Amino acid sequence: MDFAHSPRVTQLQTQVRRFLDDLVLPANAQWQRYAAAGAYPLDVVEPLKRQAQSLGLWNLFLPRLREQEPGTRLTNLEYAPLAEIMGRVAWSSEVFNCSAPDTGNIELLHRFASHAQTERWLAPLLAGEIRSCFAMSEPDVASSDATNIATRIVRERDAYVVNGRKWFITGAAHPNCRLAVVMGCSGEASGAKAHARHTLLLVPMDTPGLTLVRNVPVMQQQAIDGHCELLFQNVRVPVANRLGDEGAGFALAQARLGPGRVHHCMRSIGQCELALELMSARALERRAFGHALGDFANVQDWIAHSRVEIDQARLLVLHAAWRIDTQGATAARIDVSAIKLVAAQLQTRVLDRAMQVFGAMGLTPDTPLAQLWSWGRAMRFLDGPDEVHLRTIARAELARARAEAGSTSPYLQRWMPPHPDDLGT
Ligand SMILES: Cc1cc2nc3c(=O)[nH]c(=O)nc-3n(C[C@H](O)[C@H](O)[C@H](O)COP(=O)(O)OP(=O)(O)OC[C@H]3O[C@@H](n4cnc5c(N)ncnc54)[C@H](O)[C@@H]3O)c2cc1C
């Protein structure tokens, strides 16, 4: 394992950071004003996209599969520090064409799309001409267990007909969202096993019968690109819109999540770094009871714990990225669960400390802190709640212990206190 950045990555870090500081940050107030008015700031984002693309700061997340696509091909380990920088201004990912859920959808299409699907959907996504969403979760079933997904997909001759309700579908309200990658149940009637019942369909957002019911506010905040409720009523798409095989939806949805979680976690770490910077600066300048806040031991503890925890989390995420790159997403499953758990909890913890140091101001929109705390809270559900990841990690650990059951560890044997008889008492 060598986590030192290559000269190429170091150069990209400098370029992305400079782009963020010189071009994105100055546009942030305008972006926020649009967002507060409920309008999508295409005027702000589109010119920045063109600039980023012309500099080659484009599709940076996409691991190398084919040479001919646009963008700079990087491994997950190489991309991770760039995602960390983008995390500092959350909307900046779009400027570099590195936004979720497009990134995951692009990876899926990149690996599994037919030639026609590639032409129709992957090419415009890679060019940043359209956006997309991934529609899995449903209000009526516990969606942390993807085998529960109940939206019905029924084949009728050369078409599939979709009926169901989805919610929290990120990106569906973006004005350029043209594609929903929809997971539904196609195999219930055939009695297929729970993990082989689901199918992914590529559904154009303007298909008759598909309604955007509402953009669901999260923690009282309305994301302008949306976490949307979608209704599918007799939505009909050609069989050619199926992604992968019938019944392969669960496996494809799982494959989509590994690198995406690395991206989320690194952006999260960037946001925690920003919070630590702001908290430290505030601790130096704000005075109470004759002292700078940074003179108080509890504030120093918060700063020190935040520093150490962020550095720990970063190493864990880089390790998971390295394992995905070198051994594949399946081998890295437990590492990916671990980083998702750690980063989401880290974000709420560090942001909570930063808000406390800022006093009441920390709860207002005058700093990014409250918004970032809320996002950390949301991260404890999206891409799987904490408890599901804990269960994954614990089950792997228990399976290891089970494999060794029956043999007493030499460490336990050697640590047993001696029997009183052995001591001659
Ligand atoms: C901001 C945001 C964006 C999202 N974006 C998307 C998106 O783009 N597309 C999409 O499809 N979905 C999206 N989601 C939905 C998200 O993936 C689901 O909320 C998540 O999978 C949990 O499903 P659920 O809400 O139905 O909770 P449930 O499955 O009902 O679980 C409720 C609770 O039960 C507990 N629990 C569940 N399983 C276990 C277990 N094995 N052991 C112990 N406890 C358990 C957990 O505490 C969990 O929080 C998003 C969610 C949020 C908040």
C-alpha cells in the first residue's frame, strides 16, 4: 500500500483547488441565492462546466475501462483526494461532471450498457449534457433491504410496464434530468429467489405515466435538484431499455455502490476539514470571559479529536479505494461498509462541535455548518443506514470466528490465570 500522491494527482489537486477557490467560490453566493429562491442556477453552473471541461477537469471519477471517453482517467485511489476538495463546496461536483447519482449511473452504463444505450444515455451523460437519477427506495417497504423493492415490472410482448412509487430520488428535479435508472421487481410471479427477482430499466423522465409527485424536504431543507417522490402508473418502455439481464438488478445495484461510497466519504472528509478550519479560526478570534475560545480545554479537545478522527477516516477511505482498485468492489465490500459508517458519523460529530464553537451563528445559513451537519445526518441513511453497515461488518467478523470455532486461541490459552493448584497453595 502506497498512499503517496503521484505527481499527476498532485498537479490535479492543485488545479482543482485553484478552480474551486478562484471560480467556484466567488459564484457561491449567487448559487445560494438561486437555490433559496427555488430556481436551479444553470446560469452559474453551465459556464463553469465548460471551463472545467476545457481544462480537462472532467469525469475525473471514472476508472479506466476504455480509452475513447472524454475526461481524465483515474483510479479510485487517485480520484479520492480530488473528491475531498470538491466536498468543500458541495455543488461543485456538478461543475466537474462528478455528481452523484450520475457518477454511479455512468459507471453502471459504462460496464453494462448495450451499444444503443451507450449512444443514447452514456454519451450525453459523459458530455454533461443531461443528468440522471437512480430510483430504488420506496415509501411502502423498508428500502434498506433492497430485496423488498416492490415496484412491479411486467413484460408485455416487446415492452415492460412499470407500476409503483419511489421516493428520496436524488436529482430527479434537476432541470436536465432526462433519465431514471429504475429498480423494480420482475420475477415475483416466476418464483425467482429474492436476490434474482429485480431488474433495472432505463426510463426517460418524460415517459407517459411517470409523475414527479413532490420534492421531499430533508431536515426542513429543499434540495433544488430534489430528493423526489416519483409515481409510475403503467409506464411503458421497450425491452431494449433493460440494463443487463432480467433478474440481475440487485447485483448491478450493489456493483454501483462501491466507488460511489468512496466519493461520498471523501467529499464528507473535505466538509469535515472545512468545518475544522472554520472552528479553529473562530476559536482564535472569538473571546469570552477574558479568553479566546481556543484557550478553553474543551474547545481544544474538540479541535484535537476532530483532527485525529478526520485523519483516521481519510486513511480508512483511501484504504478502501485502494482495495477496490486492486481487488475489486466485491472484495472491498466490508471496507466500503466501514467507511460509509465512519464518514457519516464523523460528519455529524465534527460539524456538531464546529456549530457549538460558533455559538448561535452556527445554526444559521450565514455559515455552511448547519447545512453540512444536516447532510451528515442524511448520510446516515442514504446508501444504507448505519445499522445495515454495522451488520455487514459484524457478520463478516463472526463468520471469521465461526470458521475458527472449536479451536481455542493460543492467545486465550496463554492468558488463562493459573489454577490455584499450580501455584502450590
Ligand atoms: C438525502 C437522501 C437521499 C437519498 N437518495 C436516494 C436515491 O437517490 N435513490 C434511492 O433509491 N434512495 C435514496 N435515498 C433513500 C435511502 O437509500 C433509504 O432511506 C435507505 O436505504 C433506508 O431505507 P428506508 O428509509 O426505507 O429505511 P428502512 O429500511 O425502513 O429502515 C429504517 C431503520 O431500520 C433500521 N434497520 C434497517 N435494517 C436494519 C438491520 N439490518 N439491522 C438493524 N437495524 C436495521 C435502521 O435503523 C434504519 O434506519 C435517499 C435518502 C436520503 C435521506
